[in-house]
Amino acid sequence: KLLVDFETRFTENGGQVLWARDADDACEMILKILIAEKTRNVMRSHSTILDEIGLNDLLEKKNICLVETNVSRFLLKAAGMKSYHPLSPAIHLSKEEMNDILAKNYKLKSDSTPKQMVNFVRHQVGKDSEGSEVCITGANFLLSDEGGVALTEKEGNILKSAARSRIHIVVAGIAKVIPSMHELGLLLPLLSSHATGQSMAAL
């Protein structure tokens, strides 16, 4: 019932819901949209479900440029590394190692502070995504009563990318659907305090 209600409200809000049976089905649907829109440059958020369906491999095979908006994933892509952890992809890298990656690939100074590195990545993400009209994200929650998508982040790049995109593709599983805004008020604080099991978030 919640899924049907969400689809009804989301459609009323001007969106379109596509039902995927599995990862291959989801990838095929995404690819059809990208081909129809003739896009060769796509922005994506850090989302475990996008990794689970193999989105990066799909886009790479189709020669579609992928812009990672997450700082950690941006660093890993620049270094040619795989994600180390589902929630904190670059948690295995020290500040000095991150600085070294940016220094080698973008000639950032070797003694940059974390703030300078984050600011640089945000600037580079904006530059790399110029002209991109498609943003692909996961969802923290799907609101059945509103037909809305709730997204949270700590860096600001996801919402910035989604806001500037003409097309926003959201990939989400059934577990993300909640009845109403009332539950969101309870779940968002829990998500904030228990998302990674850490007392402090990593870069």
C-alpha cells in the first residue's frame, strides 16, 4: 500500500516511477533514460544501492563520464582505487595520503589542510559537472504520503548537483519507504547518530 501511495503522489508531483525487478533491470532503465537524453556526463552521489546495482561499471562500459560528487569517492576515483567500506569509502586513507592523491592528480600543494582539500574537491566537482543535466542518487527515505524523496548529506555536493540537474534519477529499495513526514522526524535523528556507528564522521 505504501509503495502504491508513493507512486500515486510522486506521479501527481510530476515524477515518474519505474519498477525494477533486479539490478540488471534497474541498470537497463537508467541506461535507456541516459540514451534518450543523449547525455555523456552524469553526476552521482555516494550511495550503497548504486554500488550494489553496478552503476559505475555500466557507465564505464558505455563510455559515459561519471562525476563523483562525494569527496571520498572523488579521491578514490582519482587514485584508481576501489571503495574500502560501504559507508566510508576512503576511511583507510590518512589525511597525508589524501593530500598526496590530490597533489599528484591536480597539483594541489602538498601541505594542504583538510578544509582546503574539501574546498578544492567541491570546486573541481562543480567544474567537472558543467553541462551535465543528469544526477543519479539513492534516497534516505521515500515519503508515501507526500510522494517525496528525503536526501541527507554532510558535504553539500549532492543537493547542489540535484538542484542544477534537469533530470534527477533516484534509485531506492522498498526498505526506504516510510508512511509520512511524522516518521521522518523520528528517523532522521536516528540516521544521523547511527549511520556509521562512529562518534565522529570521517572525511
